[in-house]
Amino acid sequence: MIEIRDAVPADAPAISRIALEVQRLHAAALPSVFKPAGPDTFPPPVIEARMTTPGHRFWVAVEDGAVVGYVAATVQHEPESPWKHAATVCTLDQMGVAEHRRGCGAGAKLVDAVRTAAAAAGATEVRLNVWSFNEGARAFYARCGFVETQARLWLSTE
């Protein structure tokens, strides 16, 4: 059974290992953008520092005592501007589930934890960015109820 709980500093090594798996996927798909996974990619001290930064919150998915997934999110208050209404929004910054446990429901439970915390903080929505190459993640987020509202386009100068 998968349990979701707030991450603690002792979870940083497990989160780091999962983040490296995600980095490898990104680096394989877009090597011109993403560096290969290595010892300087999301090392545990960096994860722990982010965990303890005010405004950042991490959760972990635990199965049989082992961390099998994580998610990190922040809540921001966006002021009103001449072109936008004021809003409180939650940004899902990072997420990963260990490759051997993808499809077991951990990811959906992590998204639910973020959604619940976002609502409790007064956020009207949860936002995230996902790379267009990552069809598996895009399908997962769609199953969780996310809808595409914006596209980022690139134009090479070469």
C-alpha cells in the first residue's frame, strides 16, 4: 500500500535517486538542453536545502518503508495587473516516481496531495510545465485532470 506523507530531510537521498532517473530521461530526449545525470545533479544536500526553504513543500510516496516517488510544489500570490486578475496559484515544480513503480498509483496520490494543499492555501489552480517530448508524463497529467492552457515555442537562430 502506498502512503503519502510530508518529506523530511532524511528522504533527500531517495528523492535524489528518483530525480536522477528523471534527469536521465530528459537528457536522453534533449541532450542540447539537459546535462547528463551525475553527482552534481540534484545531490541530497541540494534537495534538503530546497525542502527547508520557506514556501517550498515536498511530499513522498512510501511503499513498504521505501520512498518510491516525490513531488515538490510552491504557492505564489500573483498581484493584479492591467492585464490579469490577482490569483493565488500552486506550481508543481518537480515530480518523479521510481521507474520500477511507475503505474502503481503513487503519482496520482502525489498529485492529490498537492491539489489538497493548494486548495487549503487558497490557490485556485495547480500549474506545471511538461516537456512536449515526454508523452508518458503528458498522458499521466491529463489523466489527473490537467488541461493544456499554454504552449512554449522555440525558434532556432542557427
